[in-house]
Amino acid sequence: MLIQNALLFTPRKTFEKLDIEFDDRIRAVGHIEAPGDLDAEGCYLIPGLIDLHTHGAVGQDFSDGSPEGMRLLSEYYASRGVTSFCATTMTLPEDTLTAAVQCIRDYRRGERGARCLGVYLEGPFLSDAKRGAQAPENLCAPDIGMFRRLHAASGNTVRLVGVAPELPSAPDFIREASRTCAVSIAHTACDYETAMKGFACGATQTTHLFDAMNALHHRKPGVVGASFDSGAYAELICDGIHIHPSVVRIAFKLFGEKLILISDSVRCAGMPEGRYDLGGQAITVKDGKATLADGTIAGSSIHLLQAVANAVSFGIDPADAVTAATLTPAQAIGMDADIGSLAVGKRADMLLLDRQFNLVTTIINGKAIHHEA
């Protein structure tokens, strides 16, 4: 297929009027003198979005271990511009997590679905003090044996694991787990020094920066300061609820091309307001905000393209917002040779957007699988 005259987002992070030719992978980008299949004059063409941290949507949750839920979620993501995702689990008993990761392992993408990259184990190796919406009864100290069992049950597809570095055995856990996948500092009450030790042991990412951690203080920089000093990747929930727009602008200035936009969506995303379940706990959604009974924020109700649009509306340069939802997450899990940018040889995953950044068409593996009416 040949798309011509689009404002294409290049690996140089610029929007340029270019043509792109592809089958399942990108074959050429430039000014191509040939009859085109689509004239995209007036539209943007960007890489498909990559959501590394999403628990669910449309009434489904990856921790349910439901094959039908996997299909519904995959198709929902594709319809919202997400072409690849990590299926993110909650803090649950090992047998429940085992069934969930086996379901994720066995899922095969349908023609209208997004690509599942593997598993993100956000729990259960998290701090009780900063557990957020994670069920306290299922929290446990970092256990490399459990991690290895879950990784094996997933078909060796765990891409990320979260850990609170102050917990017993955390340094050894990080050293061992980081040989298998990316390790993210997550749901932690640790101080700057402990976080720095976690990064020195092999952690390379921070889970939802500013949330479920101590606040940045000028004498106690905590995880935020350690993430910056160590050069870690940093996730950010850009739903306008978790993070104030001013702090979003600060985070982009501080972390630049290390910032990753995530949805952290839960099963209420794409659904009416009301009551839902999250990791065995009841949540209520009102005015787009999901909370536990005590008012704790419990994930988000957005999708990743909304996060990109929100960031732009908060004053972030569109090129930086797109990078944070495409190339940077691909780099964070070592998959940027295959996805994340519109370059020759990479998978033909891309989005056609109108001038207002509204989704027009989702293309995965070179096939248009979703068209907005």
C-alpha cells in the first residue's frame, strides 16, 4: 500500500509531508513517484500507540484470565489507536496471576485487534504504605521464585515487573529479575537513597511518576529525584486527574525522551459511570474519576490517545507527546527495532489522524482495521 501527502511523523521527531509504502512492514518513506492508494492530504500519520500500562477497559480486566476478555480488549485498543500493549496485572494471589498470564500467553491477535506484547506484573511486590488500589492482603516481599514461575507460565513474555525497593530482598530481586525483563520502581515509600540503590541494582523505569510514592521535596527528592538522576524511564498518567497540567509540563521538561505516557486504564474505561471491580476491590466511577470507597484514585478511565491529546492541550509539543506514546515505550522494553517509529523495516503500525488529532484510521501490520465514521 502507498499513502501519499500525509504529514508524517519521522524518526527525527518532525512532521513532514511525505509518502510511505508498506505491506506488513514499512518498505519506503520519502517522495515516491508512483500511483498511490490513498491521498492523505491534510492528515497526520503517526506510529501506532504503545500502552505499556493498562489493566483493562470495556468491562474487562487482564487479571480475569478470560480469552473473550482478551479479544474484546484487543479490539477496543485498536479502535482507539493503540496498536500494541502490555497486559498489566494487579496484586493478586499467585494462582490467580498464573491463570491470568497463561491466558495472556495463549492469546492470538485477531484481524481487528491490537498486538499484545506480553505481561506487565505491576504487583504483588509492592509497599503496603503506598499500595494505592492494590489489595493489601495479597502484597508480598519480592520473591524471585514466584517471578520465575509466573514468567514461565506466561510463555516467557513478562516485559516489566514492578517492585518497591525498600522491601526485604528487593536488591537481590532487582538484580535477578532485570536479567529477564525491565524492572520498574513501583508503589513505594522509599527515600532517594533507596531508590538510587534500586536503579543501581538494575531497575530502569518508574511506575506512574508522582503517584503511589512520596512527594518530591526540596530536601527529600525521593523516587522522583532518583529517577531523574539515574536517567530512568518514567511513566506518567495524563488523564487530568492524577497529575496537574503544570506538573505534566514539568515532567516533560525534566524527563524529555525518557517520559512514557500510559493510560493505567481499568475495566471502567469505555464504560458508563457506576460501580466496578478492580483486583477484588469495589471502585466507583464518577465524572471520569475511579476511586475506592476511601477516595483513593484507582486507575484511569481514559485510553492512550486521550492521554496524548490531553498532553497537547496542556501545552506539550505534539512531537514530544507522540514520542512519549510510541518510540519511548518501545525503547523501554527493548522493542524499538520492531515498533515505535515509521522507519523502513519496522512493522507497519500507524494511525491516520485529522488536523485536530482525532483518529481516522488504525493500521496494524499494514492492514487498515478501524475507520472512524
